[in-house]
Amino acid sequence: MKNSKTLHSKAKAAIKEAVKEVIEHHKHTGRPLAIWQNGKLVWVSANRILRNYK
């Protein structure tokens, strides 16, 4: 079994971290984020996203 991460898992971790940074930036600036929900574009607060973000 390999101890090093695969390219796929490294990319996935990098994207997850980048998304979290964007959400945190929006939280600090007070700007909402646009998300796709139930077939529509919806603006939501960064705090709401962070509560549900894993």
C-alpha cells in the first residue's frame, strides 16, 4: 500500500481548501455566495454555507 497521496486525492484536497478559502473571504467581506439549488441560482450567506460545509 502506498503512503503517498495519489494525484487525484491531492487535487481533491487542494480544491476543497480553495473553496473553503473563498467562503471565508466572503464571510469576512459580508458578501453572499451564489449557489445552484433546486434548479435555480440562489444567493446565500457565507455563514449558512459554513454551517453545512464539511
